[in-house]
Amino acid sequence: MPFSTIQRQIIDEQGQAVSFGPIGPGRVAVVTGAASGIGLAAAQVLARQGMKLALCDINLELLERVGKEIVDDVFAGDSSSVILMKVDVSKFEEMVAFREKVLDQFGEVNVLMLNAAVFVGGGTFADNLPVWRKMIDVNLFGVINGTQAFVPFLQNQENDSVVIVTGSKQGITGPPGNAAYNVSKAAVKMLTEQLACELREAHSNCSAHLFVPGWVHTGAGGPESAAGEKPAGAWTAKETVAYMLEKLEKGDFYIVCPDNETSEDMDKLRMAWGASDLLLNRPALSRWHPEYKRKFEEYMREGLNPAAPGRSRSRGRGGDGYLTPSGERADSAYFGGAEVEIRDGGRRTPAE
Ligand SMILES: NC(=O)c1ccc[n+]([C@@H]2O[C@H](COP(=O)([O-])OP(=O)(O)OC[C@H]3O[C@@H](n4cnc5c(N)ncnc54)[C@H](O)[C@@H]3O)[C@@H](O)[C@H]2O)c1
């Protein structure tokens, strides 16, 4: 869907400007995992844009607390524009009950943000089957359930809508150490790509978007990041949501957020390197392979340095990352920016 529709306005019979796109006054936003972090920030920002809210979370106590704050701060104590419901996104019947409540009360959905997820660390093996089950149930089936429960209705309603699925860079570049989370987020990426393509082919007025936060100071990173001050390298949830809305307005499908530690150029280079493992038949996750560690560091350093030797023409920000099949970097694999210290070329990498 062309996203100019987000800001599209029509004039009603009284000559008043009426919002027509999915985001704007009177429209309806559904957010899963809305009791904290990015989901809560999205709810707060969308409420301030005049949208009605249907918020769900597995933590009802927290959801009711933050929901009341939104009702008081944004809706002057009138709770008729806000639905708060306890939903476990991994249970399809609970998602269906949520949809029924939303449609009964608001009649349509214009923003469906499938955001709820859990983060539990752990490798591929050991006795961590319950971790796998939980992460796939919540992170992947939460999105599948949300899609199955809501999207057929979005497709049949008159007004435009967007489905925003929260992914992760870990589902793209796959840093070792969190196998189940990475698998769940890689699957979510694929699912959202498939959904977007199907909606496009169907000429639907519903579009899907993959929202990939950077490092965001929320509860997801465990006690370290949940407590105390925001680490300098992280973005706030509100910054991340503002970036998401800016890109959504442009109609972007892939919304990959930077943070204070990782620039857009660094992300592009890392993703290009990761994709090139397959093209160049390198070892799996070669970025973390001892024999490739230095090459990767050099690649990043050169890619981020516009004055690097061997670079024949100026390369602005935002080029497409690409490695030629012979393994040489094409010009367009470079992105502008200052030389940076590469800190994560080691064996294990924290979340990215
Ligand atoms: N914080 C980051 O740095 C970061 C980075 C990349 C991606 N993400 C993604 O952003 C999204 C939001 O994460 P966050 O950082 O705001 O985390 P968060 O823990 O603050 O928020 C997640 C919310 O989901 C809820 N939830 C968990 N299980 C649920 C279930 N079964 N049903 C319903 N709700 C459930 C939690 O109660 C919580 O309120 C997640 O999809 C996460 O994977 C976060």
C-alpha cells in the first residue's frame, strides 16, 4: 500500500478535514505486549495521535496500571476509547476473543501491532526444550495467531490498515548464543514477508511491515537493562517508535532501527556480510568464525570509511550492501560514515 495514505486527508460534508489513512484521529490501534517497553510507547504515541486503543498483555496488573495513566493523561479520564485485556498471544482462542471485543466496541482495526515477545537466552542444545517451546509459542505463534485472528477482517473492512510485526536484528544476522530467540525472530521475518507479498498481490488496502528495533532500553534485556538508567548505547522506546512511524509513513516494509551504538550503515554492512555467507559458501555465521573475524573487522572498517583504499567513487549513505560472487566488494557495498571501532567481532555477541 502506498503509505502516503497514512497522512491522507479527505474533506467531509461539513468541510472538515477527516483522517483517511490508518494512523490518525478516530482510527483504532491494536497492540500486543502493550504493558511495557516498545508496545507501551507505541500505545502512548498513537493515543496522542487521537487513536482509539485496544491493548493486550499477559501481565494484566501492569497493563491496567499503564492503561489508566494513558486514559488519564490523554483521554481526560474517559476510558471509552481504550480496551485493556489480558491475552496470552500464544493461545489462538484468546486472540479471537480479543478480536471480538475490539470489533464489537470499535468496529474496525487500522493498526495491528504484533509486538509481544519473550527473550530467554540459551544455545541450541542442553535441557532447554521448555525454552524453545515458550519462545516459539509466544514469539512466533503469537504473530501467527494475531495474523490469523485479525487480518481476514482487516482485508474486508472499508478503511486502510497496517500490520506491524516486531522482529529483531537477531533474526537477520543471527548472533550466536540465543538460538531459540533468533529462530523465532527469523521465522517472524519470513512470515511478515510472505504476508506483505500476499496482501500486495491481492491489492488489499491492508499492508504488512517488519519493524526491527535496535537496542532499546526496556524490560526485554533482563534486569540489567530493565533497571536504572538507560545505557548510553540504547535508544528509548519512544525514539524507536518515532523512527518506526517516520519510516511507515514512507511506506517502507523493512524498518530497521539504529541506536546510539549501531548506525544504519553498520546494520547494512552486517546484513550484507551475513547474506553473503550463503553466496560465497563461507562457514555458517562466518562473522563469528575465528578465521573470518579479522576479515569482518576490516570489511566493517573499510565499509564505514569513505576514504578507504580501493574505493573509486564517493559512496553516500544508504547504498545497497553487496558482495560480488567472487568475494570482492562492489562499490555499492560501502556506506558513508566515520571510521568506527568494531567491538563485536568476537565469538559471542550480545543482542543486536
Ligand atoms: N528491547 C530491545 O532492545 C529489542 C530489540 C529488538 C527487538 N525487540 C522486540 O521488541 C518487542 C517488544 O520488546 P520490549 O523490549 O518492549 O520488551 P518488554 O518485555 O518490555 O515488552 C514485552 C511485553 O510483552 C508481554 N508479553 C510477554 N509474553 C506475552 C504473552 N504470551 N502474551 C501477551 N503478552 C506477552 C510482556 O508482559 C511485556 O509487557 C519484542 O518483540 C522484542 O523481541 C526488542
